[in-house]
Amino acid sequence: MLVSLPISELQPGMFVDSVCKQRSDAKIKIKSRGMVRDQGIIAQLLSKGVMELKIDFSQSDIEVPEKYRPAAKQEESETPEEEAHSGIKKTVIPAVAEKSLEQEFAKASQQFDQHSQQLKSLYNDLTIGAKLDVSLLNQVSNEIVDSVLRNSNAMAILSRLKDKDGYNWRHMINCTILMSVFAKYLGIKNEQIQQLALGAMLHDVGHTKLPQGIINKTENLNELEFKALKKHVVQSLGLVKGESGISPLVMDMILNHHERVDGSGYPRGLSGSKISKPARMMAIVDVYDAMTSERPHQNGEEPIHVLRYLLANKHQFDAQLVQKFIKCLGVHPVGTIVRLTNDRLALVLEGNKKSPMKPKVKVFYNTKHRHHITGKDLDLYAVEDEIKVVASIRPSDYELNLSRLLRSHLLV
């Protein structure tokens, strides 16, 4: 959607399509287009006499201001050309039959186990030369999207299950879940979420064509090995090229998810607005899951530490999208185990928009006496007693089996 607005209303996160009006005495006429990253860019435009700009909200990271929205169906005013240019269609998601966490978790848990087995087999088959089964991956990603649309938290909780030996195919599932949750949060159309989910499922499929000794190495890669690893992008493109159902958006995510805003990424060293929004989203999701996962060469970081890492590296990752990703997941993402000030452990079930530090949890363990207690739902925002989260903890710190814990407290 293209909107003309005065420079006084320009904000970081808006994408400038063109300059509509500039002071007649301005020495340099501005014609360039691109993302407004910070207040410094706005100050430069003001100093050069810019008075009015045309903003392309299909490429912006913020919503159309209320006063510029048509009375109804505001997103319908986008032309096909505008939607094609942005790569993502944004709108209010149509009504979907929402389910409670407990209702959806039973089905999601069954599907998650099934998906893990399917992708394990597919991954192993690809390493020995089998043809990529895009129809299977499309089915799996669509089932994940359907679950997320019914309840964002069920599949997201399952993505916290970590398996050092199964990282390769779990990464495919987890990135698909996280991308679906993020896209839903951003208000992207359902059919476009399905494309983003498929792109997330396929983004690292080229790993299957590299020496598995490199992929599964228990130590950090040396320079030559890392150079070889970078070839997975080309290998991924080769596997999906010409396959039915692979859209330009999916190809873009595969090609550009290792590009970085400051130009330090690969394979082409793209920077800034030259990197599409789907690829910038994929970069965030990919790094988040990789850093929180158990891998052959590393123990997974706690989510809060990885979110801080993404926030601190705004030169590499889209800062606006990182902020939205953090708001989407919450400071303590669902499925995280946290220690409370009352000597209890609790499982995070749902974030709290009013107070991100006070999620909805299920208390299940007494840390003082080190034993399980009867599960109790607790909204930390609503409780009268001042109970706070002290820190997130690893299940292994208290010899907890997260898979068993989830099923015992969430299956009805």
C-alpha cells in the first residue's frame, strides 16, 4: 500500500518509495528509495529540504497509521504489483477456530513426533542421493502452520525439545514452527505463511549434500571446513530448482538467509534493503534456533541469552524485526523452565503482553526439597503475592526430562 505523508510523520521502519515534495531551493534533489533505519536518516532528509514522501507499507516494518487506512479492507488496496514487489502479503488474518493449549497440544505432540520421524528418514535418504520429496515437506509444513493458526503456543513449546543427535532434522521442524509463529504475529496472510514455512523447512536442506563429518563435527570448524559449509546454499538451490511448488519467495529465503544487514553475510554480501523481508526474518529464526539447540559441538544457550545476542547485533540483523521477534516469543518463551522467587520451578505456557517479565506458567517442582509437586497454573501478572522469575534453567540442572514433563502436564 502506497501512502503519501509529510516528513513530520516519517518514522524508522518505513520504506520510502519516492520523494513527492522537496523545497525548491534545495541544492540536492533526493530521488533514492529505501528503508528508514533510524532518526539519523530522517534528520538528513529534513536537512535536504524533503517535505513529503511516498511510503510503501508493503515493504515497511510498521503498520499503516490508522488515519491513512480506508474504512474497510485496508489491505485490499494493495495492487498485485506492490504485493509481488514486497514478497509478503500483509493483512488481518481471517478468523480461525482457536483452540486452548491443552486441546491443541495433544494433536501437535502427535504430529511433532510423526514429523520428526518423516524428516529423519528424508534427511538420511538425501545424504545417499535420493530425490527431494517436496510434496512431503509441503504437507509437513502445512500441518505445522495449521496447528500454529489454531494455537501459537502448542508447537512452539514442542520446539524446546532438544536432541543433539537429531539436530539436522529438528532444525528443519523448529525453524518452520518459529517462522509460522512469527509470521502469524506479524499479521501475514495464511497462504503466505505457508510459503514462509516451506522456505524455513528447506532453507538448510543443502546440508544433506555436504560431507556429514563437517555437519556433525563435535568441534568448531576450521577455515577450510567453514568455506565448504557455505556451499550448502548452492546445494540447497540445486535440490529445489525446477521442483513443483517452489515459489520465488522460497528460493529467496534459501539463497539469502545468511546475508546480513551490514553486508558481512554470504553468499553475495548483500546489505540493507537489498535483503528481502522474508530473508531477514529467516536469518533471525535460523540463528535463534541454532543457538538454542543442542548440537554436536555445543550445548544450547537459554533463549533469553540468544534474544539478547540478536538485540545486541543490530548491525547484522534487522533491528525492527528483532524487536518484533522478541515481543512475539516473549522474554521467557513458551516451553522454557524458569525458577521463581518462591523456590519453585515452573513451565512457561503463555507470554503476557502487559508485562513480558511475568508470563503465565505451570508450577511443578519444589527446588528446596527437590521433588515434584502437583501442577498449578499461575499468572505471574495477576497473583497478589510478588512472585517473580529469577532465571531460566536447563532441564538437566534438576535431572528433568522435558518431553515427559510436557506430556504429563499438558496432555488431557
